[in-house]
Amino acid sequence: MGIISVLAGKRKEMNGKNYYSLFGSGRLLNETTFLTLFENHPDSVFALSVYGEPIYFNKTVIEKFGLTDQELENELKKYIKERNKKNSKYFKLALKGNAQKFQTYISCKNINKLKMDVTYLPILNHDMKVIGVYAIAKDITVKIEHEEEIEKIKTSLELSQQIGKIGSWDYDVLKDEIYWSDYLFELTGREKNNNHVTNLNEGLQFVHPDDCDRYKKTLNQALEESKGYSIEYRIIRKDLTLIYVSEEVEMVFDTTGSPIRLLGMTKDVTKRKLVENKLQESEQRLEHIYENLSLGIRSFDVLKQENILITPGIEDITGYPPEYFYKREAWDSIIHPDDLHDYLNEYSNTAEGRSFNIQYRICHKNGQIIWVQDKTIPEIDEKGNVVRVDGFVSDITEQKEYEKLIQYLAFHDHLTELPNRKLFDEKITSLYSKRNKESFSILYVDMDRFRNINNTLGHVIGDKLLHQFGQRVQKLLTEKSLFARIGGDEFGILLWGYMEKDYPESIAKMIIDSLKQPFMVDDFELFITASVGISTSSSDGVTFEELTKYADIALNRAKTNGKNNFQIYSPTLDIPSFKQYELERDLRKAIDNDQLLIHFQPRVEASTGKIVSAEALVRWQHPVWGLVSPGEFLPLAEENGFIIDIGDWVLEKVCQYIAEWKRVRLPIVPISINITAQRFLRNDWKSTIISILKETNVDPTLIEFEITETTIIQNEKLVESALKFLKELGIKVALDDFGTGYSSLSHIKNLSIDTIKIDQSFVSQITQTPNVEIIIKSIIFMANALNMNVVAEGVETLEQLAFLKQQECTEIQGYIFSKPIPEEEFQDLLIRFILRPITRSKKPKIKDRRKFFRIELLSPLKANLTLTCIQGREVNLGRTEALIEDIGPGGLRFLSAIHLPVRPDITYKFVMIILGEKLELYGHITWKKEVKDIFQYGLEFTIDEKERDSLIKILNNFSLQLKNQAFPPECNFISEDKITYLKKLKATG
């Protein structure tokens, strides 16, 4: 009888009863024993039929599930057959004789679900046939919950380790096995193994070689002494990166006290160590700097009243060892006496929490004076009290020397070592502010013809001459003076504190006299003169700018008067001096401001009247003085070297005109351009000419350069070489003003001149001076014999033209055919091509449309002319003599040797004596006409009706007197020819 039968029989007997009490007596020993085990098994045990029906179950099932017999039977039936296909699979496999084990959830009455560890065991009969299945269900719900909780704790621990960059390990000393946490694997860059177990030697492989011995030594010592330890070391990760770790280790001992386990926590401290290393490096650097810094540091403890820190740099600066300064007063003792008061004043402010930064001098131990920069900063505690004062001191002696040098260079000329323009102007400003207490004088000194020496002998010789000139003049001056180089060859002198009124004049005379001795420069004996202009301060409201301008005007006057003299500015300085000053000032801006013009004067073939060439003549349209003639501004340009820029501009402009004439198909003739030998002194002159011709695409044969005799004499070899180049280029060469210099026939022969130009000074005397006619005949004969072209300049009359044609002069240039005219008008002449002499017919008398009468004077009346206002700007100039030809209530006509502008915004003042009465009349010029280098002007008075009525009375009386006698008394008439008189006046300056 099998166990299933017994269980089945018992179940039928106990249908609905307390079945497990039936086993009280048992029938068979084996059955009884089995049932006892079955009934008392701690797990839930079921006996199931091959159909999955419960045959029997023990009491644990009732206790665990809380179900009645019928409820349990129904539940098991559903569970096995209907609900769980997976469990049904295990049951079927058990019926085939294979034991099965799995986990599942089973519902119960009091608890939602229980996690069960289920085992299916097949029940076999004597024939080894499966007749049923034992089901043992072990409740593992609590175990699973504990495991899940442990897993959560473990996960949290791993996460905490990862966040905190801490890894843990457990080392079994006896087994030599180490359990690593997940983060420890991550920390070393090693892949995890399943059981997280490694050994000591494998773990030590990650320790940096330089730290490995130290680590082993620490571990062995800890094992010997049976105590935990702490250590920091480096790990080389699997990817070869380096990290720093800190490790804390505790020991676990057995009952005998021997260590059996080591528990360790390993933390990544790389960031901290890197910071510490940098900090350590910084500290080392700071210590190095501290020991070697030239900067000295002092820290003063306010409570202790002593210096608590003195760096070695202090000794480098002062020569005293640091310990010398531990008492604060010691520092004060080395401060320069002249600076101590200021230092103590500044230092006293630190008590109120204010810092300071000052420079002062100290006395070095060796006696040397040292400049220091002292930045002192007080430290304030939380209560607002000053507890410490830190001072940072540096040696700035070298800096001070540099500053002194820079200051010197900023205010001195490097070539002559004299003060420069900047220092000169600053001193003038200083003297000007004290002018009411002390007068002073400005002297402008200009080295005459220095540019010729510089251009001829070179800049090296010129520079040495400037230096010697400065030294010679400096020796003539006293302490109350300032001698400065203010320009190329211009110097300035300031004099003050003198008693003698003529002291500035005496200085100027001394300078001029001192230059009578030659300068020895290298192998050259050089003679040079100087021009001096003087202005003196006064209390009459003259401005700083006016003082310097007056000195400049006086200098220009000295240069105009033949150089090698001095002039003192006074109100007697006249319009010509003022005009020359303004022209010289504005000349360099003329090209940039597009003020230069070119006029063309044709050269006509004497026999046919054809235009065969033309001369380009530069003019300057000054914004105030109008059209300025070359005679007024070219000498200034020669003096300051600007003549070269003007020459280049003229060449370029002429070539542009020629290119334009060619474009519009005008007849083209060669154009003659004046050139100075100074141009040949510059290295770029050849390339400049070639560049202009190339850019404008002008044939060089259309250009002729005119050069003067004087230029050839001064620079014969240079000019000879230059003209040779020009001839090779195709440019023709004309010798200008022939006969006025000291040229010889050898010059003409050696220089291969193409054209000779007879100067106007000869031509104007034709039919008047027989000797001049002979000279002209000789020049023409010589030129024709040498197969050279000859041009007569300044031809104005038919008589002159006839004489020149008779002598077979090739070309004629002058007013007889055309005056110099603008380019637009010259185009018209090119179109006409053939010119006829201009006859001077008598002009028809123009009807007088004046409102007022005029008095025509048989002989001109002398008057003083001055300029009072230019474009609304008042000027204070001296007087210039003019000659009045007629006068009336509305205006006057006068003659002057000065070229004046015709402008309504320039006011002139006339002062004259008529019948003993002084008249002062203002007006502006309305017209002008040039007559033999003398200018005739019409002036319209600017007076009110009251003034005009007064003038009419005087003029009426004057007119009556003139009817009675040609030259009434108390009037300044001249007796000689008016043109001659004015030319003499112009010549004497």
C-alpha cells in the first residue's frame, strides 16, 4: 500500500473533519514516520495527484494561507491548472519524473501575496511509475525583502562612494583575497570581475612605483603592530592617468588577537592634492621671490610698536641688514632730511586707515642717495582699528635717472644739446606771466645761407656746423638767458633780468661779430653769417603769440635787408615785412591747399609768329594777399628748401596738361620749366622725373628745363652730371638769364646747352643803350654759330622786336605777344597757333562816374600807409610810404612798390599832411594796375557823412590853394620822378 493510497484513504475518512488527528496511532512504521515528517515540516507541503488535485497538505499550509480545506483545494486547483502556465509547465515536468524548483507568488487570505520557493518531487510506486507529486513551498518573502533591503543599502552605499569618490575594500589576510567595491574598480580604471575579488599583489600594481615601497612598508608595519593606518599615495590608472588617493584602514582580529581582516576606505583626493601642490609650488616661488625680491617689505605691528617683518630686499635697497629696522624709528633715520617732513606727514595718515604712495630719497649705508617708491597700506581689524602697517619699498633710482634723461631729451635738441622749441615756448609762457614785474626779449637767430652749405657739403658737415654754432653763441650769454634750437638752422634766445634798455641789441651785435671768425669743420674752413630779429615784451596787452610773431617779422626784415644784421620790432615795421612773414608762414601749405597755379607765356618764332614753345610760370593764389608773384615767394622757397617740392609739383602739373592737350588733339609745343640745382642734391631726383613722365605718358622731348647761370657756377660738377642725364633722357636744357651772372664760354661748351635766354634787363635797354645792343648782337651771333637756339625775354615794344628780328634772334618771349596767362587761356593761343604783336593803342577816355570831385596832383603827395584789419582780424603794423596821385571825398589813387590785394575785407589807413593838417583816412582797395614793377591802386574811403563833410571842407581849401600855386606849403610833395622815387624806396627797404 503506497503513501498516496494511505493519504487518499485518510482524506476520504476525514472528509470535512480534522484530518491530521487521524495519524495519532499510525499503521505502519515507515508510513507513520513519513506522515510525522510530512505533518511537522516547517514549510508548506502538498501531495498532489497526477491531475494536480490536492490529496493532502500539512498543517503549515493551514497556518500559512489561512484557508479552509475546501478553499485551499479550490485555490490550488486554479493555481495549477488555470492561472499559471509557467507553474503548469513545472508540474508536467515533475510528472515525467524530473524534480523541479522555482519561485512564484501565491495569494493567501490575510496577506496579498507570498513569495514562495517551490519544489516539485515526483512520487513513485513500486514499479517506479509516477503516481503523484510532492509540492514543498518555502516562504521566502521576508528573506527576499531583506535581500532587497540589503541591495538597496548596498546600492546607496555604492552611490555614496561614487559621489564622495570613496571606494571600500575588505582584505582577508589568511586567504590573501581583497573584495573591492564597484567604485574602487572605477577609480583604478579596471573592469569588474563577478565576485569583486582580487589579491594584494594585483592591487599593488596600481600604486605609483615611487610610492609602492612606502605603501608596503606602512602595511607591514601596521600588521606587525596590529593597528590601523592612514596613508596618501598615487595610483596609476589603467589608462595611465595619475590620481592621488587617501586611505583609512582598520583591522579585525581573531580571538588570539591576530589580524585576520583589513577594512579600508580609499578616497580620490586628486583635486585637493593638485591644489596643495600648486599651493606648495606657489609658496616655494613666493619664498624664492621673498628671498630674492628687489622689493623690500616692512610690516609694522601697531600694538607691539615694532616691525615684525623685514624682507631681505630691504638690505639690497638700503645696505642695512633687516634686523637694523625692527625699531620703526630706524627707517626714519635714513630718509633724506629734505624729504623726511613729507614722509612723516603721509605716514601719520595711516593711523586713520589711509594708505599712501610716495617717492622720496634715502641715504644708503655707503653714503649714496637712493630714490625709493614707498606704498604703505594699513590693515584694519573688524573693529576698525589699525593693527598692522605694511610698507612696500622699491629702488627707483634708475627710473629717476631715466625720467631725468627723458625729461632732458623732451626739452633738448639731440644734435646741439641746446634746449628745444618746447622748452623755449614754456619759458616764454613763464616769462610772459611775469611781464608786469620783469620785461624780457625774444631774439630769433637764423644762420644765413646754411642750406647751401648743407646741400653742397652734406648733412654730416652741416650738423657739425650747427653744433659749433650753438656752442659759440652759448658762450656769449649769461645765466639769465635761454638759448634754444627751434628749427633746422633757426635758434631762439630769451633774455630777462637786464637793466640796460639796449642789452638785446648788444647781444645781437656780439653774435654777428663772433661769426666773423671761421668755423673749422673737418678739413673745411667755413664762414657763415646770421640774421637776428628782436621783440621785447611790454604791458600794452600784446599777447604771447604776437611777441613771437613780432620777433619773426623782425627776423624776416633782417633777412630782406641783406642778411648779416639785426632788426628790432617796433610799430615802424611795415606792410612788406608783415606780408613776407605771412607768406613764409603759409608757403608750405600752398600745395596741400591747392593754392599754386601755373601760367603759360608763349615763346614765338621771330620770323613767323608761330608758337614754338612756352614757359611754365608758377603763381600763388594766397587766401589773403591774392595772386602772389614768383619774385615774392620763390626766394622764400629757395631759403627753406620748399623750392624742390614746388618744382616737382610744376613738372607733374605741366605733364598732366600736356597729356590732356594731346587727348583733346590740341597743337602741342614743348614746355619750359625752371629747375633749381638743389633738386639735383636729392637722391630721388632722377627717379622722380622718370616716374612723372611714365605716369603721364609724356614724351621727354616736350620738356625743357631752365637753369640759371648762378646755379651752374655754384655747383658746376653736379650740374654737369645732372644735365648729361637729362640730355640722355631726351629733355632739352636752357640757360636762363644769360649775361647776368659770371658764366664763361666753357660752361656753355661743357654743358651742351640747347637754348640761351637773353635776360630782360638787356632787352629793356634796346634802342636806349648802344653797349647793350652790342652785347645782345654778340650773344645771338655766338648762339647761331654754335647751332644753339636763342630766346629774348621780356620783349614789350615793336622797336625791341624789330631789332631782335634784324639780329636773327630765334624766339621772342614777352608782353609784345602775350603776358603769362592761365592754362585755359593758353589753350586758345594754341588753337590760334600764330600770334601777332600787340600794339599799345591809346585807351579811350572813360567817362568819370564818381559821385564826388577829385583833385589831380601835378606831383604826388607823400603819405604813410598801414594795414589795420584783415578779414575782421585787427593787426598792428607800422607805416609804409605811398604816393597819392589824386584825392577826393570818396577816395584816392595812389602808387606803391608793394603788391597789395584788392579785397573789400582788408582795411588800409592813410596818414597825410595837407596844408599843415594831419588827415587819417580809412578805406579798401577797389582796383589795381601794374606799371613798371610799381603798382597803382584805387582806394574807396570808409567814412561816415560827418567825416566826409569835414574832408570836403579841407579838400575844397586845398583845391583853391593848388589853383594859386602848384605846390602849396605844408604839404609833403615829392619833386623827382615818382617811379624812380618808389624804386629807390623799395631798394633801401
